[in-house]
Amino acid sequence: MSEDFYDVLGVSRDASAEDIKRAYRKKAAKYHPDVSDDPDAEEKFKKIQKAKKVLTDEESRQAYDRLGHDRFEQAEKHGFDAGAGGAGGMGGDPFGGMGGMGGGLGDLFEQVFGGGGRGRDRPRKGRDLRTTLRIDLEEAYEGVEKAVTIERPETCETCDGTGHPPSAEAQTCPECQGRGQVTQVQQTPLGRVQQTTTCRRCEGEGTLYSETCDDCRGEGYVRREAKLSVEVPEGIRDGQTLRMEGEGAPSPNGGPYGDLLIDVAVADHEAFERDGDDLRYRLALSFPQAVFGDTVEVPTLDGAAEFEVPGGTQSGETFRLEGKGMPRLRRRGHGDLYVKVQVVTPEQLNAEQREALEAFAEAGGEEIEVEQGFFERLKSSF
């Protein structure tokens, strides 16, 4: 189980509080120490509880998104309140970046744990986005190219991401004198620390503008629908994730784009049950086929296949067709197809069939009236 709180709960970084609570209830039911057989259930349950606690508190979640998992854990370890008051002025950065940093312990960690300097000038990767792609079992067998549509933030073309039109008048920020950062001295649990933070007024640019862009309202980005084509490899399983690099959200300060994570959901099949790379299929056989044996045809995902049913086959017996299962993802070969036989007792018989079965019963030494339950007894024996 990943350390990242979002991965622990199996939710995207855009998940709502209700989505997080639903995911928590599902995971908690699976890993509660009182009901789970997992040897690491107690440890996993504690991680699930902590993830839910942090991500359902708005301020703690903002601090977690801002600092990242490792620095957030360091903050708690050293006794800092990384949530309420420790996050500083978060702003509303849609890219998951630093936003407008307004001081506080969050900014202190930029200093103490490798931050410092002018944070907005350091290119940071944009936020990853997540979506779900639904395919059927045949598509998972063959591999397929699918179209996905997502809504994502993109750089505003009108202002080229600056947040202001080219005609806007510029003036030096009076609060930081154009440096884009201000220096403060604070008394902290670690002692007296000189702290350099991004200027709140100009958000680190050092310049103020007389106008904001009408299209993006000064944010520098707009949300647009994007249609992408994704290659789904053959053999992919339900719940696996594909990554499209550079198709996520843009960086807030010129860094690389984030990635698009595509969770694949493979639909159940009406005929086959999937078990890893293997497939399972139920085959109905008549009583004579089971008794005398027969060459039968069974469906596969690559056309029909024949195999020999030996005489005396019992209901519930399973046969293996090697290499007739799913392709092994990014490996050579296929899984197997397991065919489970079910002997079917006819519900209606003509006179000739009744006579033959009555003779069969008598030949076996059974004194049975056919009309008085022979077929019911025959059926129950299988």
C-alpha cells in the first residue's frame, strides 16, 4: 500500500470530501483488524485512518497538497501544525502548486527542508489528472486504441498564461520593491529563523499590472475539454492504470506538464469469468455425451476450439485448454481456458427416450417406475 494518502484511499487528487469518505469506508471494511486476514491489516488500517483524517480536513488537505507527503510527515514529526495555520496563505492554485504564499510554517519548511529562495522561479511539474476508461473483455484481449475526453486546465492563449493583457500597464511592486520576495525573522520551535518568502501582493513576480485578462480572470489558465487517444495494451486487467506523460495540468511556473492517469475498468463477460491471465467457462453436456464421451466445441476469445470429452465424465469436472486464456500483459504467451462441465438433465422426453432410460435403469438392477421420480433421482446424482 502506497504511502501517499490519495493512493492509500484509492482516490484522485480532485476527489471530493464525500468521495474520500466513501473510499475510506470501503477500505476500512476490507482492512479492519477484526475482520481482515491480511497479515498487515493493522498497519494498513492505521494508514487508512490517517489518510482520511488529513484529507477530510480542508486546511490539512491544502497543507498536504502544498508540502507533499514527505514534508507533511516531517512537519508533524517536528511538532509543526501543518494544517490550520501552518499552511499559510494557500491561494487557489488549481495546479496543486504553492499558490500565493503568505508566510507561516508551510513557508518555514520551504526554508528548513530544502526550500528557500524564490519558490515561484523554480519550475515545478504540473498536477497529475485522473480519469476512468471502461472497456470490454474482448478489447482487453486484443488491445485497443480508445478515445478519452477530459476537462483540464490549459494555458490561456489570450494572455499566454501571464494573467494580464499585453496592453496592461506595469509597475514595480511596492511591498517587495520588485524582488518578488520578502524577508522576515521568526521565532520557531527550531530557534530564530530568517525566512525569505514569496511576496503575497505580487505573488513573486515583482510587478503589478493595471488589468487582468478577461478570458482567464487573471489566473493564467482556462478549463477546456481535451480529446485524447490512448493505446490500451492487450492483456490489461481490471483496475490497472495507464499513464500518459505530459497530458495532465500545466505547471504554474513554466515547468513540465503533469501526467494523465487512466484507470482501466474491464466489464464482466456474459460467458467467461476472468482469473488473472486465465479464463473460466461452464460447458453444458447432455447425459449421453458425459457417458459415452464426445468431441465438443467451446467458444474462446479467439474463435471456437474443439476438445475431447472422455467417456464417463462427471458433472463438475474441469478441463484445461492450454494457451486459450488472456494474453500476458507485456509478456509472451497466454493464460489457459478452464472448462467446467455441467451435465444437464432433460426436463422433457419423448416416448422413445423414456423407454431407453427405463431400460437403462432396469439393466442396472433398479426396480424404478420412471413416472415416480427416476429422472429426479438421476438428476440429483449429478
